[in-house]
Amino acid sequence: MKNHVRNVIEKMIIEEADLDENRFFIVGSVGQGQWAEIPWISIFIKDIITTATMG
């Protein structure tokens, strides 16, 4: 599941939404240490922010 969120779904979003990987950064997680109740995926504009806790 973890690899599916981080690899397959991220690539699918990039391809289907036709996102420029040089401009956008996509990250997802199913939890750190234990499973998150709700897995998540975020799309960031690299020039502005690269983490959900930054800025």
C-alpha cells in the first residue's frame, strides 16, 4: 500500500493532470510508524512550498 501511494498514484496524478514535474512536487503518505487513519497525497508548487508544515 505504501509503495502504491508513493509511486503508482503519484505517477498517475502527474500523467492524468499533465503536471510539469519541474514545477510541481507530489508527496503522499500512509503514516509514519503506523498506518494513518486517512492516507493523503499533496501537490505543492516547488517555487512556493515543498512540505505541508513549511511556510
